Amino acid sequence: MRIFFLFLFSLLVGTAGVGATVAVHDPSVVVVYKDADGNSFPEQNESKSRTKFYYVMGTQLEAAYSKDLLNWTHFQPSFSINGSVTNDFLKVFAESATWSNHYDNAKMKENLWAPDIIYNRALKKWCLYFSVNGDDWLSSIALLTSDRIEGPYEFKGTVVCSGMDNFSSGLGNIDYKKVTGSDRIASRYMKDGKWMGEYGSSCIDPSVLYDETGNLWMFYGSWSGGIFLIKLDENTGLRDYSHNFGYGNSSEIWDNKSLVYDPYMGLHIAGGYYVSGEGSYVEYIKDPDGKGYYYLFMSYGFYSPEGGYSMRVFRSETIDGKYVDVTGDSSIFSKYIFNYGDNVQNGVAIMQNYKWSWWNIGQTAQGHNSLLQDEDDRCFLIYHTKYDNGTIHHNVEVHQLFFDEKGWLVAAPFEYRVGDKLANRSYNTEELAGEYNVIVHRSVDYKNLKCNTEESFYINADGSVSGAFSGSWKYKFADGRQFLSLETSAGTFDCVVMEQRMDDLSEKTLAFSGMNHQNELCLWSYKKPLTQKTVSTTYKGSSLIIGDPNTKKLNWQDYDKFHAIKVSGDFEIDYRFINHTDGTENWHNWAFAVNNGSETWHMRADVWNNSTFSGSTVNFKHSNPDFKSVFKEKEVVVKVRRVGSSYDIFAYAEQELIFTASAVNCTADEEVTVYLGGEDCYLDVKEVSVSALVSRNTVGTTNADGNYPAAFNVEKSENIDFIGDFDINFSFSNFRNADNKDVWDNYVVILNNGYIRSDAYSWDIEGDVTMNTSWGDDNESFLELMKNSLVDMNISKEGNTITITTEITDEKGVKHNFVAINTNALSDNTTIAFTCEESFLDFYKIETKRSEGSEATAITKITTDSPYIFAIKDKIHIKSKQKGRAEIYDFSGKLVCTVKYCDGETIIKGLKSGIYLINNQKYVVK
């Protein structure tokens, strides 16, 4: 087994991976600041003139650096002897090589494994702790130091050894005597006269850190006797020989059958009895409330693609305390057990083999990680992964870590991308409800390279969960933290909600990561990304009335008098109307119905179902309002959405959500007719929006590194054609490569045969173009603005003039404006499309707007003593002798808002500059 281990390892490392970011096995991360001369520092200076980097050091001298944890540059650290740079590793690691019986330079390099890197504050040096592996446990951990992160590193000494016995001599025996005072190796380490792996350590895989009191420590070990902790002397970087944890140097300490302490190896932290477990990494991490723990990550199983390798998580309040998992299980074993594969009792398996549905190759054997809590308190998990094709390929992956509501770490579903963070706002039910795909990180048939794959389930508007899971959900936003609780048939999962770009697709969507604290099961989920292709019709005046305004008589089954729309596939229909009713009964209100040709689901405004689809279940959620009055003479918005086999209903009165309802286990995709009507009421319809919910529309390409390589005009959206006047709105994200300084590498609008770039540059446009931006000529600000920006663009044509009005919101929420006006656009036909250059466009909504009826008038009855309305600068004033309501339209006739005014003076603020219509009168807001 030992020979196989070495042979396989030499094949695995240093080989470019499938879709690799960079191939570094056992990556250890550190933050480095560099000045213009290349000097390396652990922190930024006061003038903030240093450049920040992330460095990873790995097995067999593989290493890389990055500015963003995304784009990695490979390098190999250099080494020296007495100031002279050399690649003679036998000489650099002379005493370690002799102890491990290495006499060939190439073989020596092959056995330089799993280092850790840290800046020593006392030495003012970068300290590189390397595992020097040898057969028969003849291993050691060596310290090398350098002024610069890349080297050259000089050997400074050996920290700890393994493999010694009473027949050996040299480094290990000398160090053993220095620690214990004894010339003879104690019998507890021996079996048949040789080092016994069931008890003795395998002296590799260092993890070095300062604790919260400033003391320097090292965790180490792999399989064999387990993971141990020793104290280091900050002034040398080597072992503190005076420290024995208060136990002395005469004998080992046991707690029943669990080893607590060994005089030479140190404090026993994890493992024992040759159970699997290696690559320990410990980091002190505080949650947003300031509560901190020392988090111990270990990798159980064997590191090959089919080895069942997975990361397990424990924690302790003190660095030398007892490390336990979420259910209280110890990291220390009292006997041998097979502790990986189907056995997930000890340690939270933060992820297992998995494969997203759009991947051709799944990821396996994730592990040997490091951890980072950055200066802004964001936490990252850095590890290597293998693949289910069984090849030798591997690469570095970075996932952000978040705290769930109970204070445990969970990993984001997708790789980290620049700008990923929790939203500092609450999500509403409309945003959360929908179809999700989920991967539950269960144990799998790892020997046959099996992976966890996606299942589909629904978060329904009524608070239920259906599909692969059944149960309920609750959402909570608290002080910038995003929590979702899923109470399901598979247990209760405490989740963290985030927005992420999906690996290799770059489509941005809601995602969440959760943990079942009872059975230590983790899951990842994402909302199915869709583009909303909408046609919205505004009905000016009273051009669409459902029912009889004079009698308010409408029968709930008079579908021929209802408004009807045929739809298929996934869709959403939004209705906005005034609900006119006397409100004698709860059901004297609006209603809707869905007919599939043979059955009808009819729901009233008081959430009563007169009929439902066979096999479906309808539930609702509300706070028991007075249904006679809650919608009476109010502006009502009703949204009917179908995604997959679930319908979600959202009903608002005066912008307040009154109820949600869901119908689950319905037939997906079938053509249906959706009706809007009611009973003993009439509806004055203001707007109807019909949306096809289709697979996400994107422009551009993304590679495995998360970069956007598409050349100009290679990737294009579909054409949208108009004849005559039109009005269309686009909502999309503009993602660009973070280090790119070219202002043209963003979205580009194609207008017929011409182009208008986001940096206010155009060519081949018919007619004349004038452009104005809020950022002027400040290219630096523009580049920062366009990185991960949200773009809201309206393109309209009236006569021979095309106007493009764009609002761009940057990552910090600051809004910027860009207006392009194309005059003398004489062609009656207009074609609109988008392209990009080294960027990526992710379209959320494309809305074509039109109107019917005459010029807008306020339908709301104004009292006979009409209000006095006037505008002063950026405000509209309404003076009235009694309460009332007025509707404010923009100049195109679209309703902007409905205002309730009081007895006295009401001042309306927050309107954009422009012309507004109130009661068929024009008012100018400056």
C-alpha cells in the first residue's frame, strides 16, 4: 500500500487539470502585499500603495498567485544555500533527505509534500514548513525562511520527526532525546521493533498559525496515530522544547482508550488507530456576532479520484481544546473504524463528489484544504479537486464560506467570483418562490467514481416545499444575514441565501447552502435561471373594463365576459386594475381561473377555490384580512406564475401583499387559458403583462477560470424586429474581466447595422447620434462602474428619433446614467440586438411595452371640491379639503404610482425629472 501511495501521488501532482484554474495539490493560502520593488509584506501600508495578492503553496513545489482568487499564475518558489540559489534539493533539505533515505534529487522533489506558509512576526520572515516524506514513516517537517514570498528559501531546521526506533540513529532519534531526555524510543511507538503506525504519527501535513493570544502553534499528522499539536517558538519558528501542555515528558496520557497526549508527538487533536484523516488545517474564524472558534478541517479517505476523499469540519473554543462536530462527536477516535464512505458520523462533510447537470465531468475527492478569513471578514475555502473520469488531473477551487443561523460554516454552491456577497436587503416571496435544483452531499459509490447529482424541487409562494422534498420553508433577513429554513422530508436544513454566478455558465441566480444539524448532511441549491420575455399593455383611460360599471353585476362563471389569455410553457401574467365593488360578501371581488381544456381551477379573491385540477393541491398564506374591504375600491395587482408543475399566485392591494397561494403537482408546459374576472364587481384594468419564462438568455462565453474571452461581435443575442414606433426595456447584468482596462470591453447595442458601446462610442448608425453620460471622461470610474453592474435600458422610437435611456447600477448601489439620442433614423424597420467584447451579458427581463386607449386620465373619483395640484422644482403638491386618491402617469401614459392624499397639503417627493399627468393635467418636475 505504501509503495502504491507514492507512485500514484507522483502522477497526480503538477499536471494541468480539466478546466483547471491552476494545478496545485494540497494548496496552502496566504495573503501577501507587494510594493513596486517586489518586496513582500503581510499587511497593507498606510498609504495603501502595495498590491494585494493571494498565494498558494503546494506539493512538489507547485505554487501560484492571484489578485482575485480566480486568475492564477503558476510559479515555483526558489531555494538557496548560504545565499546561492540552487535546485539541488538534496542539499537544501540535507538533514531531512538523510533521515528519509533520499539520495536522488528528483526523488527528493517528489517527496516534498503539503507545505504550509505563514509570516513570522518575530523573525520578520516568510516561513515555509515543508513535509519531507519517506518510506516506513521516516518523515519530518522542515522549516525554511525567506524575505520574499517567492524565495529564495533557506533551510533553518527540523520541527518534528517520525519513524525512529531503537535501531535507527540520526535526526529523529536526536530530536526525540531533545524532547524527552531519553536515548531509547519508548515501546509504545513500536511494533516488532519498528515504528507503529497505529500509535505513532506520520509526520507530514503541517498547519501553522498564531492563536488569539499571539502564541505560535503547529498541527501535523496524517492517518496513522492521528493529528497532533505542538507549540512553536516564535523567535526561531521551530519547536518550543519547553512546552509540554502541563503533562510532562515521562509518559503518554489517556482518556479511557483515547490518546490525549504524547510527550514527543504533542497534544492529540484528531484521529488515531490508523483511521483516515490528513491535511488538517486550523483557522480562528469569527461569525458576524463576533463569536469565534478554531475551525479544524480535515480530509478523510484516500486522495485519489476514486478514494472517497472528503473534507470534514470540527471546531473548538480554544486552540488546544476538544474539537467536536455539529452533533458533538469528537475528532479523536478510541478504536479503529472505517470512517469515510458511508460513515459520515464524525465531522461534517461540507461537500462530497458532485456533478452539476450541465457538466460533462463531475468533481471528486475534494480536500486537503486551507482556510482564509480576509480583512473584510469574508471567509474562503481553498482546496484541490479531482474528476470522475479517473484521470490524474486536479486543480484549485475556491468557495466562499458563510455562517448559518446556528453559527456553523457552510460552503457556497458555486466557485467564488469577484463581487460575490450576501445582499444587504430582504428578498420578497416573489423572488424566492420558484423551481430549484438541489444537490444533497450524501455518501456515494466513490470507488466507481459516482457523484451526487441534481434533483428538482419547488419553493412555493404559500410557504410549502414540493418536488424532491416536501415540507415548508421560512425566510429571515437579519442585519445583513440571509437565512432560509427548510423543514423537509429529509430533515431540517439551516441555509444561507446568496446570489451567485453558476460555474461555467456565469448565469446569476439565487442560491443557497444549508446543513441538517441533526444528521450532518449538507446541500447546495440554486433557482432555475430564467429570462422573462414580456409584452406589457397599458390601458389608458378606461379602455379595458371587465364587468358592468353601472350594475357591478358579474357572474363568477361568465368566462365569456372575463379577460382571457392563452399561454403555454412556463409563464407569468401580471394584472393591475381598480377593483370596484360594494363588498357585500367576501367573494364580491375579482377572481381568476385557469382552464386546461378539460378542467378549471377557479380561485376567488378571498382564497376560496370553486374548483381545482385533479391531483393538484392548493394552499394559501395570509393574515386573515377582511376580504370584504381589503380589495374594495383599491388598486390591485394579481400575478399568476407557472414554473414546472407549480403555480404561484401573488395578490396585492395598494402595493401591500395580501395573500399568496400555490397549486402543486399540476401538469407542466400544457397550454392553458387564464381568465381574469370576478363576481358582483367590475374591474378597470390598467395594465396586463404576459411573460414567457424561458431559459436564461446570455451573450458571451465564460471559461473555467470565470473569465470572459469572447471577441467583439462573435457572440450575439437574437434579433428583435420592429416596424414603426416601439418601446422596449432590457434588464441585464454586465460582467467584465476585473483586470481589463479597455473601456470597450462591455455590452454593445446593435441598432440595425450600427453599434453603440457602453462607453458612449458609436459607429455606422443611421442619422445623427448625441450621447451624454453621468461619468463624463473619467475612465477609471467607468471601468469600476461596469464591473458586475446591473443595466436597465429603455429603447424607444417615436417618428424618426430613437432614444436609448440607460441606468447603470454599480456594485455599491450607486446609479449612473447614459442617454443616447439617434435623430434622423428614417428607416421604418428597426432591428435591435446585443453583442459584447471580453464581457458577459446576463438578461433577466426583456419587456416590449405598448398601450391601448386614449390619453391617460385619472379614473379615481375626485371629490366635488377638487384638489389644487401644482409642481415646485422636484416636488408635486396636492392641497385638498378632504382625503382622496390621485393617479400619476408619465408622459407616455404609463401609471407611475397611486397617491393617497390627506385633508390638507400632501407633498410628493422622489419623482424623476420629467412631465407627469394627474387628472389629465400636465405637471413638470425638474
